[in-house]
Amino acid sequence: MKIANPKIKNEESIDKKLSLRCLEPLIQLRPKLISLIVCASRCIILLNKIAYVIFISVRRDYMGYYVNVKNNVKIYVEDLNPESKKVILFLHGWPGNHKLFEYQFNKLPALGYRCVGMDTRGFGNSDKPFYGYDYDTLSDDVRGVVESLGLCDLTLVGHSTGGAMAVRYMGRHKEYGVRKLVLIAAAAPSLIKRPNFPYGLDIQTVLQIIEDTYNDRPQMLRDFGDKFFFKRTSQAFSNWFFQLGLQAAGWATAAVAQTWINEVLFDDMKTITVPTLIIHGIHDKVVPFQLGEIQHRMIRNSILVPFHFSGHGSFYDQKDEFNDILVKFIES
């Protein structure tokens, strides 16, 4: 049987008392410490908010920033002359990004316009998720940008697939924030031929694009670039256009092409009531000119302007005439 040592017991008791005495000042300070921690936490939150505002301001100085849309997908936006009330929102075509409108961004801000270009998800500087390339989701992304930037009374400009997105936006979001609409070689109401719709591309052409995207996307982009413009372009310009396509994700490039097959926009087009300008190159080898004529017949308050020296890229083929007609339409 073990016998406890009374000396050790006394020493342990003394140690405990000393420890408690040492802690007494801290115990007395506990409410103040808690208060300090709470204040420090609030300061950190405030500093984070200030840092975020400064960060956004810096980004706005560069006119390039991101807008979070559904499922935390970040959409890249280029915003020139943001103080202007005359807003033009540009939706680019496949497989490029907002830089396709470089020759509009060079001129229109000097005329007093706010030019906003967004990169479609999967393209340019935007996030590139694996899913979400149907017209509903793409038009919802547009709504997210319009709301986040507080845009109103805007002119919505859509080229090719961007035109298809614009048409779906007008139907799905009931023309929210849009005063006027501009469709440039828009892939609507259907890019491919269908039963009772003998216009557009053969489905096999689009299936070949999808297959080539998965097998040799750079060569597919080269081939596509060769038929994009009507006027002869320099090799440097051709290389620039090629690089825009390479910035996209391969899966997004193929998925949007699949959407051309999966979806139609007949019902959406019937809902459009705002004044609409339709610009279409008569030499377009991507979206045949006949589709522009059909859009003009389907949209009640529309005008069709054929561009006689343009292919699919009228905004470059006849850039000066394009800019003049766009401005006259907005101001009319």
C-alpha cells in the first residue's frame, strides 16, 4: 500500500493557489478582451471591404473586371467610358471574345458612348466551366451583367452566336433594360436547316465543326478564319483572329456548336418589340444572308441593312460604314 507524502501534497496546493492568483488579472480582463476581439474582428471586416472597393476601383481604371453570375461563374467585362448614359452592350460571336469589336471600341467612346463588351462563358477571359452553354444559361449570364452593372436603356448588339443569345435574352428576360436591338449576322432563328425550314447550314457542316474541334481545334480555327471575312486580311490580322479563338476552351467551343443543333429561336423572335437593326453581309459563308431576311420578316419593328462588301464580319469588312449606321440607328 502506497502512502501519500504530505509535503508533496502541500506543494501541489501552493502551486494551484499561485496559478489561480496569476490568472486573476486575466479573468478580470476577460470582458475587455472579448470586447477587443469583437472590435478587432469588425475592423478586419471593414478593412476587407475597403480593400475590395479599392481593388474594384483599380480594376475599373483598367476598365476590365469580373462579374459573378449564377453558380459563381465569373464573366469578364470590358467597360469603356462608364460615365456615359448612352450604353451599348456587345455580345460577340463564336469562337472569339469581346476583342472582335476592337474597331468599334476604338471609335464609339469618343462619340460619347459607353461600350461594354462581355466575354461569353468558356471564351476569352471568362471562366470556362464544363457545362452551361445552352441559350438559356448564356442569356442568364447577360442578365447577370446587366443587373450587376446597373445598365438600362441600353442598345444590345449581338453578332452571330451573340445575336442568338440576344434573341433568347429578349424572349426569356422580356427585353429587360433594352431600348434598342442590333443583330449582326445573327444565328437565328436556326443556324441549321430543319424540317419546314430549308435555310441555314446543313447539319453535317456543324457536326464536322464539332468533330474537328475535338480532333484538331487549331486547324478548325484556321479554316473558319479563312471564310469569316469577305475582304482580304493581312497575315498579322489573320494570326490575331486565330489567337482569339485559341483563348476559348475546346469543350466550350464544341458545346456552343452543339447548341446550334439543339435549339431554335422562333418563339423568342416573335416576342421582340423594340426597334431592331439587322446588319448582314451578303457574302456571309457562316450565317447565310437569307437568315437576315427571315429575321426582318419575323421582327415587326425592324430594318434590314445588307452590307454588299461584307462576309460574316461586317464590323471589320466595312467598319466605317458599320459604325456610322450603328450610331445613326441609336440616335434615331
